[in-house]
Amino acid sequence: MLDFSITFFFTLVNITVLFLVLRAILFKPVSKFMEGRTAKIQGEIENAAKELDEAKALRLMYENKLKNAGNEAEQIAKASCDAALKRAGEIVSDAKAQAVGIVENARKQILAERQVAFTAFRAEAAALVVAAAGRLLRRDFSGEDARADAEFVLRELGERR
């Protein structure tokens, strides 16, 4: 029985020494490795959570930018439409001014042509008056004196009118 208790004692001492050696050599490094691994995973989880929050914030920012871009596009379209309407009004105003100018030029041209026609008419009427007077008096009225007399008569008639 002594044999059994000495063996049991040596086995117990052996197991204790082996436990202490394994604990120093194996358990502490494995525990440190596991704690480091846990800390690394925890850090990665925290980084992932931060990146997720940043991604959500960026998504909201881009959604707002998209909404603002739509509003800006509407404002740009409205401003372009307003500018086009303003330009159309300017074109219409310019066209009206040109039309008034054309009408005024036409009136002036008509008056000038009327004056030319009236002058031509007076010259022909003077010639007719001279010819008629010549026939009535049975004389030949030619020359500058006869023309001057005829123009005088026509002027008098024109002023009475």
C-alpha cells in the first residue's frame, strides 16, 4: 500500500508540476492570444459600426443632395423659361419698333412720291394751260414767260383750294 501512496504522491506532484509548466508555457500565451483576438474582433466590430453610421450619414447627405439637385434643376428650368420669355418679349418689342419704322419710312416715301407726282402734274397742267390758252387766243405761247405765267395760275388755284 505504500507503493500505491508514493506513486499517488508522485503522480500528484507530477500533475501539479505539469499543470504549472503548461500553465506558464501554454495557457498564458493562449489566453493572451485569445484576449488579443477578442479585442481585435471587438475593435473591428466597433469600426464596422462607425463605418455603418458614416455610410448612413453619407446616404442621407446624398439623398438630400439629390433632392436639392431636383429643386435646382427646377429653378434652372424656371429661370431659363423666364429668360426665354423675356427675350421673346424683347424680340417682339424690337419687331414692333422695326414695323413702326418701316411704316414711317413708307409714309415718308409715299409723301415724297406724292410730291414728285404733284410736281409732275403741275408741270403737265402748266403745259396744258399754256396749250389751252394758246388755242383760245390763237397764239403760240412758248418759252419761259408762258411757263412762268402758267405756273403762277396753277399756284393761285392751289392756294384757293
